[in-house]
Amino acid sequence: MPTLTEQSLGWIGAGRMGYAMAERLDRSRSERQALLGAALANVAQVKYLVPLFFGTLAGVVGGALPGVTITMTIIVVLPFTFGLDPLQGLAAMTGVYVGGSAGGLITAVLLGIPGTPGEANPPCG
């Protein structure tokens, strides 16, 4: 582990309190990184990725259908999440939202019509 020098302390200063503060900040950074790693390992479990995948698939299909909004797709998928764990349901709903946003691009590119009502241009009068 590198030692703390006056130059690495920056604005904290080289006094006795400066070294203590720098060590505390350094320790808290490693604790934050450990917590972030644990959170990512928790989210990357198969039981959360499967609902995320199927939610994204449903969102892409719902977003690609002209006239079907993301809100409608979420309403259709919502009853299927009642039997799931809360985090699994949240993963599925996140997938529906992101997939619906990306699914609107399919009709916009392939058919040349707006994928979502928000993308339609108002008539110039």
C-alpha cells in the first residue's frame, strides 16, 4: 500500500489531522468499492437476470407495435410480476421500460413511422 506524502494529500494538508483524514478517506473508498462489488454480485444473479431478459423482450415487442406505448406494455406485464420476488418484479419492469424505449426504434427505422406517440411530429399549420 502506498504511503501518504504531502503531495498526495492535496488540499487536506500535511498536518497530523491531514494524515488521519486522508487515511479515513482512503479507507472509506475501499469500503465503498467493496459495497459496490457486493451489490453488483447480488444483482448479477440468474434469478434477477431472467426476469430482466423476459421483461426486455416484452418491452421490445410492445414498443415495436405501432400504437402500443410503454405504459400499456407495463400494464400488460404487471400481473405477471405479482408472484415474483420484489427485486425480480422490479427487474422485469425495468426491462419492459428499457425494451419499450428501444423497441420504438424498430418501427421508426424499418417502417418509417413513429415508434411512440411522443416521436410523432405535429402538423405544421
